[in-house]
Amino acid sequence: MTQAFRTLIDAGIAELIIDKPPVNALDSEEWLALARRLEELGDDPQVRVIVVRAEGRGFCAGVDIKELDAHPERIVAVNAGNYATFKAVHRNPVPVIVAVHGFVLGGGIGITGAADVVVASECATFALPEVDRGAMGGGAHLQRLFPVQKVRYLFFTGEKIGAREAERYGFIERVVPKAELRDAALEIARKIAAKSPAMIRIAKEALNGIEDGNLEDKYRWEQGFTLQAYTSPDSAETRRAFVEKRDAKF
């Protein structure tokens, strides 16, 4: 079993805690394991709601760029793991609350954008630096958080946006001090867990069904462009520059 995350279940609430120092960047096998665990939790009749949170400096830095720099052929496995994880959140039979702090990058955006409820610490920042990593993907999930033009600004520039500014776009349920983040998420989770499990599961499926468009299809479309991007020398240069901690040269 991977050590990149752990789970706790109590009173109908499952906590999935990402914990892979230094930045909670997961490799291809860890993304696939994360997806499987989320699916298992959703299928567990004892689980009424899931809270995804993290330890360390930030919520999630996305994929392990060092793995892809050393093994670019693993992009297919990484894509599969990302797709499966985000789907396991979005299509989970029970509501998923995401509690984020520090950096929320790449795959962290995917998890957050796929969630039902988002709680953020005051220190949280959101960014999708895919262009600077020679990849694509995540725009579909970012678009569940921000309006179209803001998504494009963030995607084209790779800039980050803080929790207080992001709050005005309406996707964050609460912004709290970091020390209160877990309690805020669990308070919401307890409200959901107190409801009829059957009604909540029906509600989750119904709400997914009335969304505009298919999130998984949109993300799958994007992933095709990630593979296209990886055929470019510029993509390899961005990964090498990241590993070597220097500016990319084009």
C-alpha cells in the first residue's frame, strides 16, 4: 500500500489525508492508488461523506515532474491516474469535501475542481502551471472554480490566485485560518453524515446528472493535447529546467 496518503473512518466520515513530503506531488502509481482508495470509500456502506485534506506545506503540487523527466513514457500512466482520481471524486457515490491549504497546483486543482464542497485556509493559493511544465490538462476542473476568461488568464500565465481573492468567485464555502481548516471541513461533513445516506447518494447522482456537459469527457479531450505537447522539444525543456531549478530556454 502506498504511503502517499492514509485514511481514517469515524461516525460515517472518511478522511483521506495526502501526506507525501515535501510537496505532496504524486507519481503515476500513487495517483492510481489514490483513485482506487476513493472508489473503495465510496462503495463502503459505512461511509456517508469523504473529506480530502493534506499535511505539510501545501495541499497538492500535482504530478511528480521528476518522475516524468526521468521517464517521459510514463505520461500515459500519469494521465490515467489523474483521470481516475478526478473521476473518483466527481463521480463518487457520496459527497466529497476538499479542505485545501498552501499551494493547490495541477492535480490539486483537479481534485478541488471535481469536489462537491471546498473549504480553504487563508494561506491557500490556486494555480495551474501546466504551460510551464510542458503539459496540458486541468482546465475543465479549473472551469468549475472560475469563469471562462479567468480560467484562460490563469492557464496562459500560470499565475496563482489567493484564497481571499478566489473566494469572490463563489466556489469556496469557507475561508478560515489554517489551524481551523480540518474542524471547518468536519463540521460540514457531520451535517451531511447526519442526513439519510440513501437520500444523499441519490442527491449526488442527481446533481451530477444536471451539470452542464460531461466533466470527464472534457478532461479526456484535454489529455490528448498533453500527449501532443509531450512530443515537443519545448516540453522536455520545461521539465529539465524545473528539475535543474532554472529558467526554461526556448
